[in-house]
Amino acid sequence: WNGNGSSRPSGNNWAQPSDHRSPARGNPRASSQTKSTEPELQAQNPVVTPPLANGWQWASRPRPSGPESSKDDVASSGLDPEANNPEVEDSSDDDNDDDMSDDYDSDASEKSFETRKMNKWFKSFFEVINTLSVDQIHEHTRQWHCPACKNGPGAIDWFKGLQSLVTHARTKGSKRVKLHRELAALLEEEMSRRGSSVVPSGEQFGKWKGLRESTDREIVWPPMVIVMNTLLEKDEDDKWLGMGNQELLEYFSDYAATKARHAYGPGGHRGMSVLIFESSAVGYMEAERLHKHFIDQRTDRDTWQNRRVPFLPGGKRQLYGFLARKEDMETFNRHCQGKSRLKYEMRSHNEMVVAQMKQMSEDNQQLNYLKNKVVKTEQRSKVVEETLGVITQKLRETMEENIFVRSKAKEKHSEYEEEMKSQEKFFHDQIENIHKATEDKESEFERLLQEERAKARQCDVDSGTTENRRLRKEQVQRFIECQVKDVQEFEAERDELIKAHEEKKVQLKKEYMAKEVELEKEFDAALTGLMEKHRPGTFQASSSRNP
């Protein structure tokens, strides 16, 4: 409620007459008049026509005079051959708003508030509103369906609190836009009449206004730049000729366009061309860069629509250009059917450009990190490789030295073994000689015993008297017994002597082995000390090589 008795909500211009106008049938000069949606043009031309008396009757509306009437496309300046052909039908006569239902009467400014609430889209919704109090409506836990999204993609979405529903209706930007704006206006008016507002009391203060709820916008995808005034001359059949695809690409080769297309109609080339860029954030940035180039050269959309100069001094044509919009693409495809139509989509700028640029930035940071990591790894690998080379060389030299030392040691060991064998043989021979001499002595001793015994036995014991014979027998017997006893004592003492000798030999061998072990330990300790003395130092790479 704006305080002047009008039920039209302030700040919502959907109910005002649109600046989108269609020419009357039968006027060939008006068939290509375009619409200006630039915010700066609207600021320069703040003229607002009064509400329509009979709804959205485009064909019956008079065209205002002034700057708006001069916003024409190529045809209105005589550059488009279609302007002189009354048989060509203007495809812009029907401004079908595909985001509203066909049976929705958009002339809401001429209806009462209650009548607007009874629209088939909102009737059941406001019947529920009428049963609730203001406090019940403002409950934060209450959830709402959007009636303007009914039977559409957003019909199942829930909005928590009335404020979020109104925000949705104000900012909806793809389907049923006018219907959503009408819903927002009706809710504001409803709450105003109940003495409240969409924003509950107590939440209207202590807050700041920052960015808009949505900074997104729809863009033509793939990115395209419209280039105007690409006509050249007429041929023999009175058809317009214009710039070719490759020629257009060469003119703007600094901006990495991938394709070029031109608009043709019954009169030939229409003087309207398009540069198509890569379907990526980079492609869009290239298209935007070309768009800014046209702005800097003052050959942009505004200049083309209001202050165009088709020819430069000398007769050359001046090219104009700007980023393509949906209405530009529809104008371009006016005479194209089926596969000949230039295909495009209206996509989210945030999704196709901003998100991709953020992802590219993250990937670039990750790539830089990985590059730095690879450089450091390569530097470390180089240092390790150099260190490994030095250590390998030292190891090779050490191994060669060890091989030489081992060969010398083997030679010395062989010499020592030969010497030990010689010494062993010498001492073994001496021992064998001693053993042989001992055996000879034992044999001689045995022979003497046998001879003495034989002599005793050969003694004549039968001669003489009986007493003498008995005495001689007793003497021989005593000699033999004494000899036997002596031999037994000899053998016993010899056994004891042999045993003592063997024990001394064993003891001597033990002492020898102990001394040999001790000698080996002394050798090992001396060799360990020698290796410690000549141990190579630890290699350390120079700190200047460290990354």
C-alpha cells in the first residue's frame, strides 16, 4: 500500500506496461524494431506509460515518439533487405511469455485486490491465508508451497516462513516470472491491510542490506558475440552479400572464437553475424573481452541502437558488436528452420562461468603446488643422484681395494699354510723317529729278556747229586718268577708312563689351541682397529644444493 489509494505495490513494475513493443501488421519498416533492456537507457528515458485499458493488446498500442522509437535493428536503417519486402513476416509480433499461463490475465493494475486474489493460481492459497491470524502466518515453523510454481518444477519445494516465500517470488528468474511478481505484490498488500508486513515486527531493525539475494543471471550458451553491419553490397539478383565466416574469424583472430555464422533472409545477407566461442569459462571470458573491446571503442550495443554510423570516412563499414542475448538469438534465427537454426541455451552465469572459474583457480593452485613439489623433488633427486654417484664410486674403489687386499691375504695365507705344513712335517718326522727309536729299544729289551730266560732254561739241572739238581731247579724257577714279576712291573710302569705321556700331549694340545684362539682374537682386534683407523668419512651433500 503506497498511501495514494492505489493497490499497486511500490517497487514492483511487473504490472506496468512493458517496454517490449510489437509493430502493427502491414508496416514493413517497423518489422525489425528492437527492444532496449539496458539499465542505462532506462535511466535516460524514465517515461512510463499509463496502465493499459484493455490488457496486453500489443498491436493496438500507439508507438511513443522519442528515443525509444529509434532503437531499431539492421533493417530499420536500410541495411537489412527485409525492410523493403512486405511479404516477410516479423517473428517478433508475438511476445509470448512462456513463463506464464495462457489464461492468466496480466492486466492486474485494472483489477481490485480481491479480484486478483481470486485468480485460479492463488485462490486456494489465499483461502488458507484468510483462515490464519497474523501471528500464525508469521510462525517460523510454518511451511508453504509456492502457488505460482503449481504443476511446475518447483511445486514440491517447501519454504519455511512467509518471508522466504516472498523472497522466492521476488527473485524467481526463469519460469512464470510475472506470476511470481504478482504473488509477491499480493502478499505484501495482504499483510499491509492486516496492519503488518512480510517481514515480522522485530526483524526490521538492526540489519544491514548487503548483496542481493541472487547475483546470478542467465547468459547465452555457448558464449556468442553479435557483430553488426557486416553487409557489403548487392549482387546481380538484388540480393545482399556480406562478410564470410573465415573473414570474420580473421578480423577477430585475437579473441579465439571457434566458429562464425551469418544471418540470411529472403533478401540475402542480413548484416548480422555471430562469433561463437568455446563452451567454457575461458570461452566466455574471451567473448566478454571482445564485448568490452567494442565498449571501449564506442561501437557497442548502445551506439548501434542509438548513434550508429554505418560508414567511416573513406567508405569503409564500421563494425559494431556486443554479447548475445536471448532476443538477439531469436532475431538471428528469424528465417532459420530446423537444423539451420543456430542452437543455444540460456544457462546460469554462476554455474557456467563463476563456478568454473573458481574450480580453475583451485586447480591452478593445486597445479602450482604440484609443480613446485615436482621441482623440489627433482632437485632432491638430482642431489641424491649426485650423492649416490659419489658413494657408488667410493664403494667401487673400496671394493677394488678389498679385492686386492683379499688376494694378498690369500697369498700370505697360502704361504703360511705351506710353512705350517713344512713345520708340521718336520716335527712329525722327528716324532716318528723318536717313536721308532722307542720301538727299537723295546724290541731290544724284549730280546734280552728272552735270551736270559732261554739261558736259564738251558742250564743243566740233571747232573750232580739230587740235592744239587733240586737246588738248581729252584734257582731257575726263582729266576723265571723274578723275571716274570719284573716284566709285569715293567709293563705296569710302562702303561703309567704312556698314560702320563698321553695326558701331557692332550694338555699340550689344549694349551696350543687356547693360544691359537687367543692369537686369532688378537688378530681380529688388530684388524678391527685397522679398519676403524681407515674407515671412510660420511658423505654429506653441500647445503647450497638443498632446495
